[in-house]
Amino acid sequence: MGKEHLGNLELMVLLALLRVRKAAYGVPISREIAQQTGRDVAIGSVYAALERLERKGFVSSALGDPSPERGGRAKRYFQITGTGIREVQVAQRMLTNMWRNLGPQGESA
Amino acid sequence: MRSDRAPVVATWLVDRFCGEPAVAGDLIEEHRERHSSSWFWKQAIIAIVACSGSRIWEHRWLTVRAIAIGWLFAAVVIRVGMREIVHPWWDTVAPPALYPLIALLPWFVNGWLIGRLHRPYSTAMVLAYAVWLVIRSAPPVYEAAINALAGADPDAIVFELWSRATSVFAMIGGGVLSTYSVYSITRRRRSARLRPA
């Protein structure tokens, strides 16, 4: 297990990035999470998670062009890195192991 | 309330406290499509707390240093310098009623100093010190409230709340101002880099 652990929101952000399948910015990432989980996630929380993930080396980012409909502010595009993909796989394995031998209601089988 | 234009103050605060223009840009984009001013304000507050909270947690020792510097400045300049030296002198040369305004100046300088010494995490560190000040204010405010309820000194609670709230706002004001020049330079550099050749 790596030194850096993934939080719940961090894992959801990485999975959203994988689902979008290309470099994405805050709005599509938060929409993807909301669409798949049925829970609204604040854009500020998504950015805080992305900032942590970037520091851990799980995502990389690049600035796009500023646009007038965003008040002259550029989009920051995020992309999952190889280390990030491996970390998602580790998290999936860990969660699958924890679910094993548990019934649909979480009771011991 | 629905409006096509994103709240200017909330946008400004997100820019200052998150230090990443893309956050405010995303909020503006979402606000244009379907959301109200109250939605924008709620998102702005969450963004400020999330951005600053994340930085405070990631840089815990820097936060301790920021609070220690703020505390030291307050102990030396405000508690000793202002109360023991400036206040008695001020009362002899100027109207005492103006002193509360002068007393806010060192708080402003305190915020500015914390901001300048903790770049690029200025706003998060200033916010951490503001939270510390609020926590530290709880016992005296509580005591003043008890006295007011007992009828001993009813005006003390108003004075305590007012003086502490203005001190915190003056300190945050100084901290935010300290980031202004840095933020403008960063934004100008970014714009220059993004401009097509």
C-alpha cells in the first residue's frame, strides 16, 4: 500500500476523470460525480481535492485559454497520470477485498 | 434571486482566497447556465473554506508559525506598544473618541505581515490566524455576556463584540491587501503567457 491514501472525494474525482476519458476541468468533473452518485459536489471541494491529487502526482494540469463567458478566466484542465491510474486500481482491489463475503445489506455471509 | 451577472464581491473573494482564477471561472460558467446568486454565494463560501482548509492542513507547521507570529505581534505591538505607550499619549494630543480607529491600524499591519511572510499561502494563513482570534475571543466574550446578564456591566458585551469583530476584519483586510500586488502580477503574467502570439 502506498504512503499516500486516497480520500473518498479524491477517489470519486479520479474515477470521474477516467469516465470523462479526456482532460477535464472543474465543471464537467463535478457534473459527472453528481450524475453518477446523485449527490451535488461543490466546485470548490472538487478543486481542493484536485489540488491535493496534483501534489501527490496522481493528476497533472494545464491552463486553457481565457474566455469572456468565464469573466476572462482560463479553464484548468486536469488529466489522470499513470501513478493516478495505479492508485485507483489499488483502491478498487482494497474495496473489493473488503466487500468479499458480505451480503448485499453488508451482513456477513 | 436570479441574475445573469455573478456576484462581484463573492467572485473577488474566491479569486483572493483560492489563488486560482479557474475556480471563480467555473463558478461563473455554472452560474450563467442555471444558478442563482444565493447558489453562487454558497459555492463561494465552500470554495474559500475548502481551498484554505486544504492548505492549512497540508502546511500545518506553517500555520503554527503564522499564528505564533500573529500572537507575538499582538503581544508586543498591540498589548504593550499601543495600550501602554500610544493610548496614553494619544489621549493628551488628540480626541480620545478617535483612538478606536487608530487601534485598528496595528491589526491591519498584523494581517499584512502574516500575509507577506507566508506567500504563496498568505490568505490561508491569515484565515487560520483569524480563526485563532475568534477562538481566543470566546472566554472574554462569554465573561462579558455573563456580566451583562447579571446586570453588572450591560455595555461591556457590545464593546467586546464590536472591538473584537473589527480587529478580526482589520486583520483580514491587511492580509488580503498583502496578496493584492502578488495576485495582480501572477494574473498579468498568466494573461501574457496565454495571449496568442
